[in-house]
Amino acid sequence: MDIVMRQAAPGEYEALGEITARAYLRDGLLDFGESDAYLAELKDVGKRAAAAEVLVAVRQDRLLGGVTFVPSGGPMADIAGPGEAEIRMLAVAHDARGRGVGEALVRVCLDRARAVQGCARVVLSTQRSMHTAHRIYERVGFARAPERDWNPVPHLDDITLLAYQLTL
């Protein structure tokens, strides 16, 4: 599959937001479904693009998926510290899955991180149930970092995100 990786264009923000929202909803990743507050964050690609890099995978002008790359901390970072980049909100359209799109998006983030002066590590958070994503992360060299696991909704005990990291 000839996939082009590039920065998202403003005209693609709405479509990428829908791909991301549908992926999270379809996979049961939002604890409160359509009423989950995080759904609005997933859809707001413009907000992400103003604070980080939003990258897309495209084939023949068809948007296949996207990811948010946070180069060195900043407002979009959840767990990245000094000298670290972070990968967030990786999503692939349902009918484009199983074709290497997710892995290609992760790899382009790693290439971007290697180009960032002083970046020594890439980190990310993932849900326990995201087994396909875990396989991608481990295949490209990420390792679990359980000491960095965290809960984005502290008043709910059962929501813990798993942390992964890759030293460049």
C-alpha cells in the first residue's frame, strides 16, 4: 500500500476528528461512550494542531488515520518530560486497519523525534485493552514503563493508562 505521511491540512481536521472518535467509540475505549468528555478532545484536531504536530496517513487522497506528535513537552503532553517526545491519539479508519497504517504513523513519529534536538526518548500512554496497539509499539521497539502508568481521571479508580517508552 502506497501510504503518504504528512502534516494534516486544516481542511482535513474535521474528517480526522471523526476517524479518531469513531475508532475510540467502535473499540469501546471511551468509558462513557457518546457522553464521554474525552470524545470532544478526540474530535478537536484544530486544537491539537495549534499545540503539537498532527500527522496523517493518506493513500490516493483518502485519509486513513492520524496521530498527534508532541515534540518536547508542551500543552499536549501527558507524560513526556524534558528530552522526551510523546505520541498521542493514534487512530486508523476501521476499513484501513491491518494494512500497516498504524505502524507507519508510529514510525513517522519516531523519525520526527530523532530530528528534535535533545530528544532522547519517546513516550506514550495506552489503555489496557488496546492489544493491537501494544503489539505495534513493541514491534517497533517500545517497552513497558510501569512506573509511569497513570490515571487521567483520579476520582475513578479503575482507569489506569499504561505507559510505554522507547529510548532513541
